[in-house]
Amino acid sequence: MTEVRYEVTDGVAVITLDAPERRNALSVEMSQQLTDAARTAESDQSVGALVVTGGSHFCAGAVRSVLADTGRDPVEDGAYRNLETVYRAFTTVGEIGVPTIAAVRGAAVGAGLNLALATDLRIVSRTARLLPGFAQIGIHPGGGHFTLINRVAGREAAAALGLFGEEVDGERAVALGLAWAAYDDADVLERAMALATRVAADPALARRTVGSFRRETAPGGMPWDVAVELERSPQMWSLRRREG
């Protein structure tokens, strides 16, 4: 039985994590399903945006057995590949060539927080819980955790969450720049879909634009004159297309 649901509405692909009995903690199989769903969205040229959500609980991280197996023998081939599969779930979401939004209700913990931060934008519930969770179980952060926090909210937030294990709710996440907006639980997915549907109305333009966005906002930044040149080609493409 699949633990990842996939559907497309009005050009928006929606990936829903569906293992509520463990609060959507990522197993190896679920991680592979998530990767496959993200690649399916990318390969469908009618899709102009992707929303990742998890129902009442976003994602409680990786299942403990994956971490335990890795801990027993970190370089054993199977354990190493299994953890790599979990990592690939959120790195794939962060790399596919369409704009991505995380619609976060409940908790986003560890790898689940990485998944949310891998997207281009986050819409969260006011009562959402965003926390690393690594220190609480006695392990070092993984999956590029510090980089993900730093690139959306800066060094201070990366220290508070990743180093000192702080937890923030949805409204605090917005104040820190970890999320764009916070709403009541019942409105989170609808608001995320409204944003996604707007950009997905023109899938080709959405794909061109998100490529420029990611290059220009990559860690380290980009000089303005370089950004002008980088945007020139896709803008010329869009103008020529509009004029027929």
C-alpha cells in the first residue's frame, strides 16, 4: 500500500504523505515513493507547481530503524544506501524544475523539517511545530540541516534551531523568515493551493522563472550585473512567446 498520494489539479501536483500512524516519519519505502512522485511531477510538462503536505502532521523525520541500522554500522552498504534514500526524498523535492510549496500542519521534525525547508516557500499553521529534534535523540544534524536553515532564515536561526535545539511555532517561523505565512489549520492547504495555482497557470513560464530564482538566490548570492544577464534570456523567451 502506498504511503504517498499523488494528484494533479489545475496544473498543481499535490504530494500528500499518508502514514498517519507514525506521523509520516519517512521509511525507506516512503522516501522512494516521495522521490518518484516528485520526479513524476517534474516530467509532466502540464504541471507548473508542486505542493507537499502531510495532513494533520507534516513529517516526524526518519523512522528510527533507519537511524538505528546506520548507527550499528554506518558504512555497511545497505544501511548507507537506505539513509541516502531518505536524504534523496527531500533533495529531490528541492531540485525538481517546478516551483514548490510545503503546506505544514502539525510537526516538521528532523528530516521532516529538511523536507519543508527544501521547498521554495512554506505555508504553515499557526500551531505548527518546527524543530530539528536531532539533539533530543542524541545525534548530529544531517541532510545539510544547517545550510537549509541558514539559506532561508540566516545564521542566528540556524544556531538557535540546529545548534541549540530550539523549537518554533508557525507564527514565530514567519517572523524568522522560515515561512511565508501562517494560518489556521483548516486554511493551510487552501492557501498553499491558491499560491501554487497562480504560478501553475503558465507551467512553461513557472519552470523558467524558478530556474532563475534558484540560481540568483543560491548561497553566496549573485552580483547584480550577473543577475541582469542571467534573467535576460528567459525574459526574452517569455516576451517572444507572449507576442506569438
